[in-house]
Amino acid sequence: MAVQEVGHSVHGGGCTCGDCPHGAREGHRRAVAEFGARRDELASGQGLPAQIAYSEGASRQWISDELTASARTVAERSRAAGAAWLHRVWRRTLLVVWGCAGLSLVPLAGTAINTGWGPTRTAALAAVLSCAVLLTGAAWLHRAHGGLLAPLVAEDNRLSTSRVVAGAWVLFAASTVLFLAMRLAAAGASPAGSAAGGGLGGGSGLARGTALLVLVTVVCLIAVVVRRVVIVRVLTQRVQKVQADHPRPADPLCDDAGRGSFTDAQYVLVSAAALSYAAVLLVRDPGGLPRLPWSVTALALVSAFVYLAGKYAEGSRPVVLSVVRAREPGDLDGPIRTGDDIEIRGAGFVPPGAGAPDRLARMTVRIGTVHVHVPLVPVAGGFTNPTDTSIRVPVPVDVEPGRVDVQVVTAAGAESNRVGIDVTD
């Protein structure tokens, strides 16, 4: 009994060992809370060792090292929580699939009260159940990667807007064709069966589904092109990407920093409206592929190309505009010497999604041949250094006097331009 009680307390809902989904999530929450409390404590000047409290430089370095170590613990807990989230979410995707399958029975049964069941409703029920079974098998095969979310997750571990939209259209087109095939099989060799086959075969079937075919082709091609564009721009350092801990439901509507994105949101919204219109057309006329109006198709295509143009336009490299000697109130003006602080002014130093403390601690400034890790300077609720437009670092004594170049390396691995400064004895 004692062993069972200990096992329950270790692996229960409040577990922090990281060996179970609930424990990983609770452990991450506690690590974030402890880091925030520690950061605010150090920001107020408390908790410093007496041996270094007299030295501003030593205190700042000790605080930065202390916060960096705590941030790495938070990052490890966050990765464990992300893996646990994927472990949980694949079952939830199955609940959504079978929940939608169950809801689809309500209108089928409700409309059959007066008109009878008929082969069309039998085909619809068979198509829904077949799709649910196929999706269940796919989710089980990818259960370690989020189930049905696995094909929709991009290389940066976020839900891809283009893949979500393309996946929705492909699923609708495939289920529609499956429904028409089931309807044809249920009708058999009767005259009704011949009429059912007209929705897919012959020139009339092609003319009827041309708009849907064009739309599905375009959104799938855009998903492929966007993946290629992002990979090429990351490799050429024209866009900065950092890994997310796990996908989030809001990813298709937001940028990497979690802020709402106009191009992504309008693509999802217009595609959802066009998809709903096509579904209504199929319900009203189940004799073939939905005859999607070209006006609706043109609207969806314009939205898709706006999204693609936004992907080409987004992203930037870190840029250093100037480097100056940092001056505290009361200090005398003078040249840059070893041991002085320099302030690097520019843009793009903190890419979207890199605001977490462990990623801020990965930033580096190259001064000549010396790599200087950017110190974390805490304030209540955040950090004053580094920021997206300014970085402050000390000039180490290993830097040789003379003309040296200063370059910033961000958490995403992108390198900025070089700016020369003069270091004197």
C-alpha cells in the first residue's frame, strides 16, 4: 500500500518528474513561475552574493549566468511539455473526427423522417464512416507526432497555414469523391445508378468540377511553394526562424511571435467561407461534384496569392546601424577602451518567437576575434537587454586595440553586417 501511495504521488496530476504528460506540463509551469520569481528578485537587487555586490560588472555577469542557467531549465521543461502535448493531442484529434462523424448522423436521420432513407443517405453514411476509419488509422500511425496534426506541422514545429488550408480542401475533395463512389455503388445497375455516375464521368462531370479542381490544385501548389520559399530564405539568412516548443491552435492565424497576421488570417477566413459554400452546394445537389461559381473561386485564388506574396515579403536580416560607447550618468565622454560597455543599435536582433529567456541567452556579439555572450539584464516582468533594436555588451580585455569589426549573431543563427569601431588602450 505504501508503494502504491508513493507511485501515485510521484506520477499523479501534480507530478514534476517529466516522465508522464501531466508531470511534464506541471513541471514546466512550476519552472516558469520559479524563473519569474528569481528574475524579479535579481532585478530588485536581492539575492546577490556579498563578494560581488560591490562590482557592477561582476554583479551583472553573475546575474546573467544565473538567469541563463534557470532559462535552460525552463527550456528543458518546455520541450518535455511539448512532447507530452503531442502525446495527448493525437487522441483528441480522434475525438474530433468521431464527434464530427456522429454529428453528421443528425441531419441524415432528421431529413429521412418524411422522405425515407434512400441510397444517397446510405452512401453519405458509408463515406463518413470510411473517412473516419482512414483518419483514425493515419492518426495512430503518427501518434508520436500529434496524430492528424503531423502532416500540418512545418519544420519550425508550428502549424502551417498553407498546409492547414490545403489539407482542408484535399479532405473535402477526397470525401466528396468517396461519397459519389459510394452512391454509385449503392444505386447499382438501375437507371438511378447511371444518373449517379454522371457526377464523376464524362465531360459534364469535368465541367461541373473544374472550379473545384483548379482551387484544390492551386492551394496544394501554394503549400509546396511556401515550404520551398521558407527553406531557401532561411538558408540564405533572409528570414529568421526559431523552433517552437509545440504547435498551437492559433498558429495558422498568427506569425511566429504569436501576433495576428493579416495575410494568414484572410487566407484562412476566405478559404473557410469558400469551403462552406462548396459543402452547401454538395448537400443541395448530391448528384456530382459541387458546381462552385467562378466568382467564389476567383475570390479564394486572390486570397491565396495574397498569402503567397506575404510570405515573399516577410522576414529580415539583423542589421547593425551604429555602435557607440555606453555612457552612464556622470561618466566622462571618451573613446572606447577595453572594459567599457558598447551599445549596438540596429534592428532585427530578436526575431519573432525568440523572446524566451533561453533564446535571448544564445545571442552573441563578435568583437574582432572574440565572441561575447550578450548578458541578460532583468527588470520586473522582462529584460532591458537585449532588445530587438539595441544590445549592450562589455568590450573584453582580449580585444586588441585598434580597428575591429562588430557583428551580431542572433538566436536563429543569422549574422548581421559588420561595423568597425576603434578600441584604444
